[in-house]
Amino acid sequence: MATFTGTGAADTITPTSVSGGVAANPAGARPGEDSDYLYGNAGNDTLDGGGGADYLDGGADNDKLSGGGENDSLYGQSGEDDLNGGAGEDYLAGGTESDIYRFDANSGSDTVFEAANAGNDRLIFSGNFTASNVRLYVEGDDLKIVYGDNEITIQDQFLSGAGANARVEDLRYTNNTVLDLTTVQSAWLTRTGTTRGDSMSGSIFSDTLSGGAGRDSIYGGAAADRLRGDSGNDYLQGDAGDDTLEGGAENDQLYGGADDDRLTGGSGDDYLVGGAGDEIYYFGPGFGRDEIAEGLNGGTDLIRLNTGIAKADVDIWIDGDDLYLGYGSDYIRVSDQFASGVGADARVETLQHSDGSRVSLKSVQSSWLVRDGGDGGDNFGGSIFNDTLNGGGGNDTLSGSTGNDQLNGGTGSDALYGGVGADQLNGGDEDDSLYGDAGADLLTGGSGDDYLVGGADNDTYSFSEGSGYDTVAESPGGGTDTIRFTPEISSSDLSFRVIGDDLVISFGDEQITVQDQYANGTGAQARVERVTFQDGSSSTISLTTPAAAWLKVNGTASGETIVGSIFNDTLNGLGGADNLQSGLGSDSLNGGAGSDYLYGGGDGDTLNGGAGSDQLYGEGGTDTFRFDVAPGAAGVDYIGDFTAGEKISLENAVFTGITAAATMSAAFFRLGSEAADSNDRIIFDSSTRQLFYDPDGDGAQAQIQFATVAGSVVLSNTDFIVT
């Protein structure tokens, strides 16, 4: 790097010559490939930086400055100077008086700075540059001149507007045609992008900017601009002035900025923000699903529907606090339209139909709160007001939001969500899921096997004939909840039972299961508190504590599976081959006739197989195995898990000749394969694990097997109870 300082006379400082008297540091240096500093001082100087990024200062008088290669900075200062940046991106400042800026095909992208009223300045092109291959446009208050791959920026050319205050006065093409640069031409305010995706900004005047194909970013500037995204996912921002923004095809973002703007999303799903001022949003057929975001007090705004959308074909509804205007499958959504309620705080004030008629959007109309689904599966929600949502056909999902809503699923397997508020949910046909959420809700499953969840507060579940097999799920402490039956059902039609910790209510061919009704015990922790009727009676059945009758279950003549509860149950299989399963309490399981399977639980249960060859398993706990049916060849029971401490209970009216006692007398027990005397009535063969009853001991009558006792315990008289 070298520094050159002129003498104050006419100096030459170039790569090939340095005139006498010029101070060079280091001594003897000449401008070359490094970055040099050249100071001409006074006099008509010739400065050439050569290679490198150079700094040239002409000083006073009329100087000729050449930057050479790379990115140079040229300052003419006072006098009429001639500046040529050469190749690279150069910064050229002529200074006061009338200056000349020279450019050719290799000049690169340069910046010109001139002060206002600093003489008559000119750009001169060399090479084949004419009006046909040089393009001019205004960006902000700068003038841009594009030729080939090069661009000249005249900074602040129109800072004070157009006219006498322009920084550079004219441009001379290579055919000596001169173009006035002081007055803005309309062509300079129109730009069209490429197919690659462009970024362009408007001027302080009224521009027309078109992005063309690709993803464009277009910024309007300070006046009333027209911004067009054309195809591609474009970003348009109007800034100040009454702007017109047109998104074009695909999904665009439009921001109007200050003043009164016109926004048209076009096809695709667009996001429109008017900003301050009175905006007009245009919407037409095929515009897709657009969203308008307006601020509070953002002017008086209007949605204008284009020709092709008849007034009768427009649907208006509210979802949450958003307003929707629908046409076919298209809609425009005004987000947060009613976030602050209704009235002056609305985001968009007016809708204008294609026939010119207008509708205020500041107040809610009742028709906006009714939505009807079609024959297929719909998914839509309600507003912050009181809505009526009708699913229609298909499997629908309806969400009530806030407000006291009415949700009707219709046909199909529907999912209904009440949201906040006292809602009415009606599932309709088929198997539905109803969720009341917060608020005192009324849930009616309708026909089909439905799943009903009331949520917080005091909920009512309504059932009628044809309700199917329904399930109710409530939380403990979720209010005082009620199961209500319609007039055709009376208390005498109901039967109750507890299975596990669930409560099952049966009526006719219908059934209600209250899940986990007693999972946390009884009393205030119950899920549903009561049953009421609409048959004209005033009867109420409390569900907080199970009645004793609910814990006694009788089977039928057919075989079935009966499961006990968490309480102390009595399960009677009666006829058929039954499967009886104890719950958590100390239960009594009676198989009755038929070959049954009986399973105890974790507590001490009593298992009585009854008639038939039964399988008895005590499982956990200290159990009692009861025999009160006369032994016979068709009635040999199998005790699968007898353990020490458990008991075999015998009915002495059947097992005659044995004296009743809490512990059977040893005189009546024989360990072996047969009786040894007349008192041996109960005989246990430890090798075969067979248990016999002998009516007359070692008398003439044969012994009868009535059980097989699996396990390793060798039975004694202490394992038997006689009642």
C-alpha cells in the first residue's frame, strides 16, 4: 500500500508515471496492485489507482480520476471532474460543479453520489449502450440504471422530489442521445421480476411492481403503489400511501401498511394484513382460504365480494372469535373479529356483496351461529357465543368453544365437544362420543353404544328406550351429576349391579356403565350422584353408596360369566356352566347346577360349586370351599389351589352322621384310602388327592368321591367345618 500526495499544481499519478514533486510513501513507489491512496490537491490532476481497492481524492480544480480494477472510492471534490471507476463496485462522488461519470460494459455495479445544485452532472456510456438496452427505475429516492450485468445507483437522486434538485442531470448514450434525468418518467416506476424469485422495492413515487414467477419479496415505498406477486408464494408490503396489493396465484402474504389500501389475495391460501387506514379486501370465486388480520381501531375496513359470488351463496359463521365468510369450499377468515366482544372493537366493519348491498359485521346475527354439516364427515367448531351445530350425515367432529351451545351429531359416529358453558350434546344415531367439558351440560347419546363424559360442574345424562349400551365417565368432585330417564322408564324398570368399581344400570335391552363409579370408595368420591325420572314421580335414587341388592347377582338357566365388585358380593350362577369371578371383597360364589368355574379374589371368599363337577380356585386370601349338595358320581369338584389355613365347609344335613362343629372332630376323619371304623365319614387319600364321603364308615355302603384337592397340603380334621 502506497500513499501519493500532489504538489498543488497539475500532477500525474498513474501506474506508469508519477510527476516530479509528488510525495510518494514509500519513496519511488507507483500505484499498482495494492490498495493505494492518491491525493491530487490543487491543480488539474490525473489520478489512476491501477489494481487494488484504491482511494482517489482529486482535490481542487478539474481532475481526471480512474479507479482501475477492484472496488475503488473516487472523490472529485471542487472543480469540474471526470470520474471513471473502472471494474469493480465503485463509489463515485464528483463534488461541486459540473462532473462527468464514465461507464462501460466492464464497470460493474457502482454508486454515484452528488450534492443538490452542484452543477450540471452527466453520465456518459462508452460501448454499445442505447435506450433499448439500458433500463432505469426508481427505488426509494435513488435512481437505478441497469445495463448488461451492471447497475448504477444514483443516491438520493430524487430526495427532494423531481426537478431542479436532482443530483445528476442527464445521461448520454454511446450514440450521443441524451436522456434527461431530472424528471421521473412513468416507465422508471414500473418493474417486472424474473422467474427466479426477486426482491424489489418501490420509490417515493407511485410504482407498479410485478414479481413474475417465483417467490418474490416486493416493498412498495412512500406513495400509492401497485404491487403484484403474480405466481409463486410472494411477500408484498405496501408501506405508506394508498396501495393496491394483488397476491396472484399460490399462497401469498400481503401487508398494506399505512393509509388506505386495497388487498386481493387471488388464488391460493393468502394472509392479508391491512394495517392502519381504511382497507378494502377483495374476495372472489377460486380465491382459496384466506385470512385477514386487522388490528383494533385500524380504520373502517370493508370486505368486497367480486362478481360471481351471489349473495344467496355466501355462508357466514363464527368459529371461536373468528368470523368466516364462505363460498363453496373457499372462505375468508377474519381472525379475532370478536376477540373483544361485539361492536366498535370489531376488526372489519362491513361486508359488501356483489350486488352492492352491505352487511354490518360489528354485531352478531343469529343465523351466523347455526352451522349445518353435509352428508359426509364434517369437522367444525362454534364461536364464543351460543351456537347450534348440526353434523348431519357422516362421522362428524363438532366443537362448541365457549357459550351455551347445542351440538347435534345426526347420523354417523360423531365426536361432540361442548367446551366452556352449559351445553346440550345430542349424539343421534350410531356410536357417538360426547364430551361436555366445563359447565353444567346435558348429554344425550341417542341410539347406538355411546361414550359420555360430562366434565366439570353439574352434568345430566339423559337416557331413553333404544339408548343402547352406553358408558358414562365422570371425575370425582366433578359437580353433582345426574342420570335422568325419559318418561317411558320408571324406577321399577331398572336393575343395578356393581362390577369391579363400575356401576351398571340395566333397563330392558339397554345398559349404562358408569366407569370407576366407586374407584375412590363411596360417598362424595362417587362419579355420578343420583338417578331421576321424568315419569311424573318424584323418586330419586342415590348412587353414592351401593345398595346391598346391587351386590347380589343371579345368573340364568344358561351359562354366563359374572364378575364381582370391589365390595362383598354374592354371585349365583344358577343353571348352566357358569364362570364366576370374585372382585376385591369377601365374596360368596355359588355355581348352582352345571359344571362351573369359580375364582376367588384377593380376600377371603366362599366358593360353592353346587351341583355338577365344578372347578374351584380360591386365588388369594384365606378361602372356604363349601359343599352342600349330596355327593354323587356327576358331582366331583376340583379344588385347584387349597393352601394351609383354608377351610372345607360341609353341610351336615347332606353329609349325615357328622356332628356340626367349627372344627370337625378327628373321629370323623380318616387319612387313607378307605374307612377303618364306623365313624370314619370323611376320607382323604393323600396319594391320589381324592376326598371321599362314606355314609356308614366301614359299613356296607360304598364311599363316594366328592372332590379332588390339588396341592401339597395333607388334609386333617382341622381343615373342615361342619354346619
